[in-house]
Amino acid sequence: MEDASGFKVGMGIQIHDRLTAGNYLTSTAVITAIEGNTLYFDQPLVYDYSVHEGGVVSNASSILYGVDVQR
């Protein structure tokens, strides 16, 4: 990423771009390590996000999320 200075290990994050913002293709994760401007997190992304489509990593992440939830 361009600038990782606002992120800390243990922080919850959301990852999306213009094509995926606000829908089920938004990824959530927890930062496990930071090296320079590279973030490492605890699980794979659900989609391949694009810088050209305005890719965003945000610390505005919900503390609760469901994966493979069935009713």
C-alpha cells in the first residue's frame, strides 16, 4: 500500500474497490504483521481487488462478521 502508517498489528480491516464496495465481495481481516508499507493479515481475500478500480484498505471494520453462515 502507499502508506501503512495509520495501521497497527491486531487492527481489523476491510478491503474493497469500486466494483466490490458495500457487497459480499468486501473482505475483512485482522492485521498480523506490517513490514514497511506491506500489510499481512490472518486470512485470504475473497476477491482480487484492483488499484486501478480504486482499491481501499480501511480500518473502519466491523468487529463482527460472518463467513459461510447458513440459516
